[in-house]
Amino acid sequence: MNRFSLTVLGTRGSVTVSGKEYERFGGMTSCYLVRAGDQVLFLDAGAGIIHAPEMEESEPAILISHLHLDHLVGLGMYPRLSKKGRCTKIYLPAKDDDNALAELDSLYSPPYWPCSLTDYSGTLEVHALNLPMKIGEVTVEGMKGNHPGGSIVMKLSYEGKSIVYATDYEYERISFERLKEFAKDCDLLLYDAQYTEEEYERKKGFGHSTAEKGIELMNSCGAKRMLLVHHDPQSKDGELDRRELLLPVPNVHYARENEEILL
Ligand SMILES: [Zn+2]
Ligand SMILES: [Zn+2]
């Protein structure tokens, strides 16, 4: 059995935070490193990607769930992009490859950034995220999430196991039913739990969800394990500890930066 694992590089939503109150759960925005045998994939390229380990032997594929800044903000400082002879592939939601490059350039170009990411010393191949597709031995499937401007919920399957990444998703009945089917029997579910139920009442329409909805999803889809992700910048370590203690089921916790889960 080859290795299939997920390492949390960044789990914060919306914007990075720092300070001793954020040391344990972390302050970098969304980025997860998946290793499937020799294949390396990233889920999103938030600030966490700048701490990705050097993986010279592999050719990483970066899969972007949607174009909000917190999911792309680390890309410009991802060290591999500046290394001559290294190739990285990025897939983002767009009509075709030309549009994908135009989307990326709309963020990474003057006056917002000194140059295009394709001008760096390394090679960056920019593709549209057309799902389903196969990257190495990993099958990637997607479904539309419920989020302002849209988001893609992704499923990565490898050697009979699967990871479902449902970030920047707000509960809504019809898509939630689809999500139950999409995530059926997955081994690891990442679910957006930015808000408490009480906070959610004031944040309807912001595109995020709660731990309670994640647990409802987990119970009905049969996910074996769940990581709650996209922590609000206001939620300090003590607050996430408090929420974690209240979780009514095992095999669920709030994601911590640098933790690794082996599937
Ligand atoms: Zn986000
Ligand atoms: Zn978003």
C-alpha cells in the first residue's frame, strides 16, 4: 500500500493572523498538501503554501477551489516557482486554459504584483480545472459548492480511499443532499466550520458553515473522519479548544497547522 496522506499547511479563513493566541491552530490561510504515492497535490494555495516542504523529485499539482484571495495569496511566494528547471501545474476554475491564465494574471500582475507568475524562473503551467480528471494515479472529481461567486468541492480518490475537501461551503438544502452522496463513505472529510450556530445567524450568505452541519453531513454520508477547517480570524486557540470539547462525536477535530493525517 502506497502512502496517502494529508498535511495541513494552512487552515485559517479570510485572512492570515499571527500571535501567541494562534500558535496551535495556526494563522496561515487555506492550503493542504496531499501525498499519494509519488504524486504531490495541493488543495488551494493560501499563505500556508510558503511553508511547503521541498519536493524536488515530484511535479506538484495545485488545485484551486475558487479564486478568493485567501486561497491564492501564498502562490506568489511559493519557493518552487522561482527555481529554474522545476515545473508546477496549477488548475483553477475557468472556462479553458487561456481563461485560467487570465484569471491568475488578473491578481498576479502590476499594479497588484510585480509580474506574472509565469515570468518566474521556474515553469508554471496554468490549466482550467475541468473535473473529473486524473492526476497521476489520483482521480479528482468535483461538485459545485454554495458560496458567493461559487466554489468547487473536490474529491481525491487513490487506491480505494478518498478525501473530500468542502471548504467555503454554506449549507443549502439541495446542494447539501448532493454533497451527502458525493462524500459517501469517504475516509477523510474536510468541512468548512468557520462559525458557531450563533455566529451563523448573523453571517448568513457569507458562504461558510458550522460544525453542527459538518456532523450532520458526516453522519449521513458515512465519512470515517472529519477535519473542521477555515477557522475564522477571530477564533483564537482557546475558543477552538472550547468548541472542540463540545463536539458530540469521535473522529472529528478542528484542523491544526502542520498536523499530518495518514489514510
Ligand atoms: Zn476562504
Ligand atoms: Zn471564499
